[in-house]
Amino acid sequence: MKRSMSLARLTFLFILGAFFATGCAAPSTMSSGIKFGAPLENNTIVESIQVNKAAEGRPNGGRSSIGLGFLTFIPLVPFGPQTWTPERYYANATMLEYDFREDLSQAVVKDMMAAGLARSVSYNPFESRSVRNDSANRIDLILKEGSWRRNMTTYCLSIGGVYFWFFGAPVSYGHTDLKFEAVVYAPDGAELGRRTFNSSIKLTEWAYVPHPFPKRLPLLYERISPELRSFVEDCLRKSPSVAASSPASAAMSSEAQSPTGIAEKLSELNKLKDQGLISEEEYQTKRKQIIEAY
């Protein structure tokens, strides 16, 4: 009996030791591991963008659920499901406080800077989605999902199944997920667009290999980045101030001021006068304005 209890205790300590030892190789943040794409062509659209700290929108409110994982130590139970959030994982693996919502926001800041969509991109550490900033376009984020869904397995053999891990069998199967909503606002507070982005990657865990979970987080964002960049670019080009200063708008203005454009305007004005739709005085005033503008 004592021997059996000692074996179970040693097995449990091995599980904890393997988990934390392999977790120590984790990078400090998601945003520090992302490989951002090259700047977009004709990229600088606005003067400044402000990215607010992502609001909490996960179903579990950022809390992990790991208790069910130990069901796998009941004989004939094939696996135990767990949900690890990045906050809980980093707290256990590095003993440091980690704010995944801030890290996601910082990743978006760095991405917008790398894309070159604005001359300056700043981070606001507050969830001020309702606060208007007349000097900058704004990106609000709502984190919908950020987790490692892990099915720990002992192959229906309870404690005895742990020894399969020693010989190279997977410790767990699962996947990692990232999902967030982005909303872009003009400086005057007008909403320019909103879209939800998501990505998922399979993840298999091994006893003697550093945990792949931290390395999956940058990859999840990298998959989303091209679509996010395109979305933000399209939103910024919808801004009235940007449209007014765009090359197409300038070309239209130039065309309107060309001799052909002036002649067409005067011809239209003459038609209005001949049809009696405007008075002689209105005709002369408008005619003078068209000629002076040219």
C-alpha cells in the first residue's frame, strides 16, 4: 500500500515538474514574437491612430478551467478536457503577471506601425471605447477568445498511462484559438467599420519538448494580420477628410477647373436661364463665380 502511494506521489511530481520545466522556455509576450509584414504600398493614409486596450469579451472572462483534466486519472476515462488562458499559463510557467489583452493591443500597435498606415500609432492603456479623440483615428478591440484547449490523456489507464509519456506518447491533444473584434473610428467619433477576426491551430503536447502553446500565439496573430491590415486600410479610406484629400478627389477638382469643365458649367447655367429656372440676377452672380474660380 505504501509503495503504491509512493509511486503515485512520484508520478504526480513528475507531471508537475515536466509541465513547469518545459514552460520556462516561453517567450515573454505574444507581441514580441510576431514577424510583422512589410509596409503596404501607398500606405500613409492618416496622421495618427490610437489603439485602445482590448476589452474583455471572452465567455469565461479570462479564467482558466483545468479541474476536469484530472478526470483522466480515473480508470477507463480516455482524457480530461482543460482550457488554459495565456494569463494562467504564464502565471504558472514564469510566476509573472501577464496581461493578454494588453499584449494583443500592443501587437496591433506594432502591426499598424509596420504597415505604415499612419505617421504615428499610439497605445491607450484604458478601454475608452466611448471617448472621442479629435486628433486621431481610433481602433477599439474586444477579445473574444484566447486559449489553449487541452485534452490531457492517460490512455484509459489512469496513473499507469503516464508511463506512456516517458516513451514518447503525447501528453495531450488540442488546439489554440485567437478571436477578436476590431472597430475603427474617425476622429469625430463616426464608426468606419467593424469586423471579427479569428484563427485556430492544432497543438499536440509531448513530455520532453518545451510547451508549444506560447509559440502558437504569435503564429495565430500572423495569420490574422493581412486581413486586419486590409480592413483598417479600407476603413481609413472611408473617412471624409481622407476622401477629400485623396488623389482621385484632387483629379476631379482639377478636371472641374479645366477650360472644358468651365464651358460645361456655363452651358448648364445658360440652360437654366433659358428655361426660366433662375433670374437674370442669379444668372449673372453664378456666372461671375464660375469665371472667378477658373
